[in-house]
Amino acid sequence: MGNRLFQEAREAVKIAQEAGTGQQAAISRAENALSSAFANSSLAEKQQLHQYQDELDSIKNHQ
């Protein structure tokens, strides 16, 4: 089944990327999900989470 928190973080970042008017709320949820997932992830998952964080940072910088 995999790491549930990692999967939730991945999905939250995807939602933030696609969000329209509710983008700030989606970004906040994604940040929280990333934070929760990081502590309970393998090294490979942590590397992917860093990439998701970079994507989220890019979204925030283009608002």
C-alpha cells in the first residue's frame, strides 16, 4: 500500500497546482501534508518530497 502520508502529500501538491481561486488554502494544506509526510518517509520518499516542496515554492512565487 505504501506510505499514506507520502501519498497524501503528493495529492495535496497536485491539487495546489490545479487550484484556482482557492489556491492559498490548497497551498497551506499541501505544506502541512509535506511536513507530516517528511518525518515518516524513506530516503527515496524524502527526495521526492523535496521535489514536491520545490514545485509548491514555484506555485507560491507565481501568485
